[in-house]
Amino acid sequence: MKPNKREDEYVWVQEVQARMARLAKEQQAKSEAEKQRLKEAHWMHCPKCGQKLATETCGAVEIDVCPSCKGVWLDKGELGTIVESAGQGSFFHKCLRILRKDSHPSPHLSPHLAASHKSHLSS
């Protein structure tokens, strides 16, 4: 008995779906491998000049400093820690006010510091 057109289409669709799923899985594995390769190639290297970064301790924060171009790089949350420890009238607060044009506090600030920033702006 010869398969009819619907059966042929069904088998074809199943084969295509299986092939697409396999290709998607292979692509994801390649993406993960490429992401890991790039991380290893660029980890702790200056994004500006490519030199190896040095770690310096600045209060409670470890900052990454490029010995070549003197760039300073912060990890997530480190700017908020620096601003919180600097105090309300500090250089960092003034910079944030200029950058934010006094409209709203930085998302990098803790909720406590953000509230004090809003009260400072309204006074």
C-alpha cells in the first residue's frame, strides 16, 4: 500500500521539525562555547586598549585599573557603594546631579540614598 499525500506531508513535517530542533540545539551549544571563548579572551583586559587590568582596593570596593591608559572600570554595584560612602556633598553626588539633571536619582544608588537624594533636591 502506497502512502497518500497527507501521510507524506506529515512525515516531511516531522523530519523538518526534528532537523530544526537539532540545528537550534547545535547553534545554542556553539553560542555558549563562543561566549565562553570571548570571556576567556577578554576577562580582566581593558576594553579601551586591551591591556591586562590591575585590581586596586578603594575603600570597600575593588576597582579595575588599566596601567596603560589609566582607565578605571567598576563592576555592577560598585559605583553605588562608592557614592554611598562618599557622602551627600561629594564630587560623585554632584556628577550624578549633572548627569541626571536633578530629575531623578541614579538607579545605582541604594533606596535609602535615593530617598535622601530626592529630599535634598526638593530643599
